[in-house]
Amino acid sequence: MCGIIGYTGEKQAQPILLNGLAKLEYRGYDSCGIAISAENIELYKDAVRVEALRKASPELKGTLGIGHTRWATHGAPSRINAHPHLDCTGNIAVVHNGVISNYQELKSRLVDEGHKFVSETDTEVISHLIEKYYHGDIEEAVESAVADIEGSYALIVLVKDEPGLAVARKDSPLILGLGDRENFVASDVPAILDYTDRVVYLEDGDTGFITGNDVKVKRDGKEVEREEHKVSWSVEEARKAGYEHFLLKEIHEQPKVIRSILGEYTREKELVADTLGVKDTDIESMLIIACGTSHHAALVGKYIIEELLGIPVRAELASEFNYYSHTLAGGVSLAIIQSGETADTLKAMRKLKEAGNRVIAITNVVGSTASRIASHTIYTGAGPEISVAATKTFMAQLMVLYWLGLSYSRLDARRLSGLVKELRQMPGKVQQVLDDEDSIIEQAKYLSGFENVFYIGRGMSYPLALEGALKLKEISYIHAEGYAAGELKHGPFALLGTDTPVIAIVPEDDTYEAMLTSIKEIKARGSPVIALAEEGDETIEELADAVISVPRVDRLFSPIVNIVVLQLLAYYTARERGCSIDFPRNLAKSVTVE
Ligand code: F6R
């Protein structure tokens, strides 16, 4: 969601801010703006893309400035509601990511005190609060303002005649980028990676002040030290590297992602006991919480862990879990959260922690809020995922779940070592799918002409059906539904017909015979069936209208190869329809509001 950036140094701020905003586009936004401090604060903002802002904005001269991409929450996308927001004097400009939950109350109080508001946003109360408290010391003014605020915020404040930028964070990500006679502040690493790989992750409750030569972080008004980290991603990783879209690049990076997770975790089995914080024999059940694609990984994880550990596993949507609490018990919970910032998952994590659970976060973002809340964090290390639709991070989450499952497995040693050996083959198997995309492209062309599609699977393939459908709907805007194959006849059959193709995921596992029956029933209702089936499956060839072959793998690992087909199918369908693949309408990469 909203992205923020600030620059202070010796260079002209405007191009750096615009470049940073372009790098934050992936978070999702509908308007953007910048403010630069020179003799006065000059501001330019609009409900346009960053490139349009770059073309339309006048040259704003100055070496100190802030920028913002806004994903509308309070008030429609418009020039007035876009950030930065000014106070009454026009001398204070603020960019904000988060939600001020008590803004109505603060706004009424400020209006009574004579402040004039121009926008519908919650953020504008912050610039007026700072105006109220500013008597020459910006740090003090920001500290007083945030003391009045309830909700979440990552803030950058620019004040005329001040030599630097004031910052504050609570429940929204904010990092400082350390340069040579210049410093940066941003929501996320990609915004500053062109300039520096040295970062400081601010913690909840931190405030601070940065100039080109100095970085000061404070907690409760007292200066504190915050560790400097070196970003392990390279600038190239955050670029398209010759691919037409980030999404295609990220799909193609999956063999590398699998290899890196295998290298990181499967050698050191003794790490595992530390990870879950319990002995394998003590785990009696597990709860996994997540949203969206990560929830689909959680559902696959349920099958993996139930099978390998023989314990009951619940996989819950964080947004639902947050509204009931009767079944909480002290135990081990996993929170799957690629961005590390999804508001619903963070809320569920806090709730679980308060109830005495050990909460393990599986995230892709170092220093994220999730990693701060968690009892322990497992990093997926998939590198930057820029495209809004999650692909390689989903694969990385699956790999971590396989690793946890196998490490704690109660299987006999022979089956276990066979599985670990086979897991090591997965980068090659995925590469095989990537190298053989012609049949996928052909089916994508066919699918692109429809407006409704069903995805079906059973067992481990059911969450894949959900994920395949989610990928298709979010990037191609085709209405797609993922269903447990056995459920289709309990209602959705009414929608079947020649204009509703069905994608059936048919690995040769325990669900195979039942899937064949489902396909026959669907064919009898006239729907075209495209099957994902294992190489050499002749039965399916005869039954389905089209077959996309996937490499044969152990039945436990079929999600690893099938998901890549589904991702490519969604990608090429969206491409055929000319959609905005990397940045789909209305969506945000990091969903920081409830
Ligand atoms: C879909 C997608 C979203 C995210 C969801 C949760 O492609 O990316 O559904 O999976 O917003 O995100 P995280 O994992 O950051 O909690």
C-alpha cells in the first residue's frame, strides 16, 4: 500500500524522489506526490502514475524532499487527497503510510482550535498537529504529535528551514538508507537500492531526525542505537533483467529460490528444534494463519504437516481468525506473511502471542513488523518480489513448509531419505516446466476468450486450485473460482456449460480416480476441461479436451510443479488480454490496513 520516501543530501532531491516512487509502485497506489524544501516548500501531486507525475511536474529545485504513493483509504484518489499534506502555514509537509484511527476526534479538536482542513484524509491531522506543537524544535513537535495519534504510521516530516527530515514509525514499515553525505528514508528497500545497500530498520515507537551527515534515532525522547544492516539483494535482482514483466522473471526465478532454500535449511537438521522451540514429540497440533496466496500456502502446509507429522493442523484466514478466540491454546503457530506487513496477519500474530503461543513467522522481508512480533522468524530469502501477484514467494513458503514437515517427520527413515533426495530434484523439475511452456501458452490463448473459469483439485491440489484461480482473476480480470472437485456438484454445476472451461489438477495420487470421475461429470455438462496431468498419463489424454503435462514427482511434491503451470497459465492469459500484469488495478503488494 502507500509508499514513502525522503532524501537529504547534496544532490537534487526531485529525480531521486521520483525514481524512489517508481520503485515503490509495486506496493500498489492510485496517486502520488512530492514536496521539496528550498526557500519555501514546493509541492506537486496528483491522482496519476509516477511516470505521469514525472512528466507533468515542474522542476523543483532543492536537496531536501519527501515523496509518496497513495493507496486510497480515507477519501477518493484525487489531487487534494494525494500526499504530501500541508499544515495551515504551508511550511510543514507530511507523508504518511498507515491509518490514524482517532483522526475524526483529532480533526474536530483541531478545527475547533482554528485549523483549516482541505482534504478528506486521516493524514492531514498529522500536519496540523505538528503545526500546533512546533515551536522551533521539529523533533519535539513530532514526538508530541505522535503521542496524540492512535493507529499505525510511518511518517516523514519536512519543515521549512529545518536542515533535515523528521521520521516516526509505529506498525508500518520504515527504513533509513545510509549514504555518503546523503541519507534516505523509505517504506521499503527497493526505493533506495540504487543509492545504497546500508540500511537501518526502525522499530515501532522510534522517532528520529536525519540530515545528509547525521542519523539520529530516538525512543521515548532519548537517543538510541539501531544496528546497520547490509541488504543482500542486488540492484539487478530488483530489475526486470530482460523479461517483459517482473511476474515472468519471478516465475522463472523459482528453481533458484528452491535451490537456495534447500541449501539454507536442509543440511542442518539440528536447527529445527530451535525453530519451533519444542521437541518433535511435543507437537500435538498446529495452527497456521495467513491471508491470500500465503493462506493457500498454509492450506498446502496443512496437508504436508498432517501427513508428515501425523498431527491435526488448522489453516486459518487471519482476517477471520481475528474475530473469534474460543479455540486459542498455548502451542506452536505459523504465520505465513511474505511482506511481513499484512495488517490482518500481524493482528492475529499479536493475539496468538498474547495467548501464550509460540509464533513462527515465515516471511520474505528482513526487519519487517512480522519478524519483530514473532517468537522466531524463518526467512524465505526469495529476493525482491516486485510484481503484485505473489509467485516465487509462494514457492519459497511451500519449500519452508516441506522443510519443517520433513525435519519433524515421523516417517520411517527410508521413506524420509527418499523424500529428501527427491526434494533436491525439484529445481530441475520446475525448470522442465519452464522450458516447456508452449502447451501452456496455447491454452492461455484459448482461456483468454472466456469470462468465467473453474479450477478444481482434491487433497493437496485443492489449495492449488484456489491459488490458480486467484492468480488468473487478479492479473487477467477473468472471473475464476477454485473449488474442491468434490464440491462442484453441490451447487456450481449450475454454472457449467460450453462457455465455462474447467482446469483440473490431476496428479496420480490418492485423489486420481475421484478426479477422473469429476472430469467425466463435468464433461457430461458440456464444459471444456483442461487437465494438468503427469507425463505419459494416457487415460487423461482420452478424457480431457486438452492436457498440460507436468514432470512426474512424488505425490507429496506435486504442488511444486503444478503451481508453476498455473502461474504461467495466468501470466500468458493476462498477456493475451493486454492487462497491466505487474500492477493489477486496485491491488497492493503489502496490505497494511484491515
Ligand atoms: C496474491 C497476493 C496476495 C497476498 C496477500 C497476503 O497474489 O499476493 O493475496 O498473498 O495479500 O500477503 P502477505 O503474504 O504479505 O501477508
